[in-house]
Amino acid sequence: SRARRGLWALLVKRGGPRSPALGELVLQATARGVPVRGVPARELERLCPGRAHQGVCLEATPLRFCSLEGAEQPPLRDARGRGRQLLWLALEHIQDPMNMGALLRSAYFLGVDRVVASRRNSCPLTPTVSKASAGAMEVFDVYSTDDLQSFLKAKSAEGWEVVGTVSKPEEVEDIPVINCLEFRWDKPVIIVIGNEGEGLSLETQLLCHRMLAIPPGRELHPGIDSLNVSVATGILLHSICSQKRRHGD
């Protein structure tokens, strides 16, 4: 419905009753001139190895990252001269497609204005990412950059606050670490999320003005001392987005 992909064919499991949702997909495909083919279940399983296909699969062109070059640059101040509450999410080397999809789903739901991913050593926008995002990837532009550090330096020079994330505050040196609940959103901000295993690179950490941490609710066992990256990001984004100004404030 967004017309962002070229659509080749809708493959539907042959035989058995067809659910109303699946019937609606067939109607939409037919209305758009997309061929609908009934195929055996094993054909869908071959096309979607290890993933639940729910009786339907769409053959389509890939989605690519959007280019930052020429992308619209929003004004940093509102009509009253106050810093606008812009929120961008920068992803450094997120490699698991399930995590990437979950991150996009949370960013879209919670109102993040833009997502920028490092192009190298990051997961591309695969079908698994789209499914894990519950379709958010299909309606939400995702940008990429070949040089995340240069991008962050440029935004910092423009007046953005660059905020990193850390699971173990004791491992951070020379950068203030604060409880995420203490963060006050009063200017455009970029939240930077690091790799699932290693977190933010040292080069990226050194570009951050502050680091955010989520305080645990108990004394933690050494083997269970952090959150999944997409879960942690959802918590951080919610703590920030809950400060969104109402119109007229």
C-alpha cells in the first residue's frame, strides 16, 4: 500500500480455508495487478527457511537504506526560539536482524524522528528485519552513513546533543553517566546505540556529551547483568519520549 517496493507475486498456501486477513491480501494484490499464485506449503517453507510464513509470502524488490545526502534537515528551534524536541536514533553495528527489526518497531511507535545506521558491519534491511519490525520498516525511512563518527561530529557542531548508552557505567571514563530517568529533553538529541556484544566503540563514546544507563531493580548475577539491546532501547526511548511537550506548552 505504500508503493515503496516493486511487487512481483503473492504466493498463498494452496488448500484449506482462507482467513479474512488472507482474503483481504489477495484482494489488495489483485487490485494492484499483482499475480496471485497458490503454492504447496513446502514451497513457502523453502522460501522462508526457519521463519513462520503464516500461509503467505510476497515476492518483491528489496528495500534499501535511504541516503543522508540531500535528506531534509529540520529546523532546530521552534517559533518561540526554543530548542525543538527532535529525537534521532543512531545505530552502530547492529548485526542481528531480529534486534534491528525490534529497534525500528520501537522507534516508529515511540515517535523517533529519524533512524540512522552505520552501513558497514550492520544488518541490511532484510525480510527478517521487516517481519521483526511488524511492518514498521515498510512505512518508516531508515537512513545509513558510511562514517558514523563524522556524522555525529557534524550534528554536534550544529547544536545537537549526542547521547550514548551504556550497560556498565563503571566501564566508562571521562564522560558523565546519568540515570536515564534524570535525562531532560530540552534540545535536539541523537541517542546512539551500540553493537549487541561490545556496545559503543571507544571512538563513538568519545563523541558523546553524556551516557545514559538503566538502573537495575536488584543486585544482578554476574551472568545476567545487562538487557537485550532492543529492550534497553525501548526503555530509554520511552523515558525520553514521555517528556514530549504538548502543543501550546
